[in-house]
Amino acid sequence: MTAQELEEYQEIAQRFLDLMSPEKRLIGLAPEQVERALGILPPEQRVAGLAPEQLLVVMPKEVLRGLSDEFIEQLPEPTRSTVRARRGR
């Protein structure tokens, strides 16, 4: 008999997972598995905790081009340079 066949396996496994942080749960997963796991979360939860600068550097170029120059000037220098380069200006 395998561990998965034990009567309370699912409950015990779930209790163990509940003790782990989300970061630790993702350790060892292949990129496509991480992407699938994150895909079940709503967008608000996927980006929770990220600084605006982190979000800006991954936004589509079309969105970045819509940002005002005044807004970009208020960003920290590394982010400002990255946004400018991605905007193509």
C-alpha cells in the first residue's frame, strides 16, 4: 500500500501544506507548474505586495507609452530608465 492510499492521506497532506508559506510551496516546481499555480489566483492576489516599480517594468509597452512624462519623472532612477527604454523614447 502506498502513502496516497492511506485513509487520511489527503487531510494530513493538506494540514502539512497549510503550515508552509506560499513561497515554500513553490520551491522545486517547474516554471510551467508555478505559472499554472499562479493562474488560479485573481490578478489582485498575484500582484499583491509588489511595488509599483516592479509592476511597471513588466507592463506591456502600449501601457507604458500611455504614461505621462511627469509620472515617469517621479519614479526611482533604475525604474525610470527601464520604462523609458521599453517605451522606445
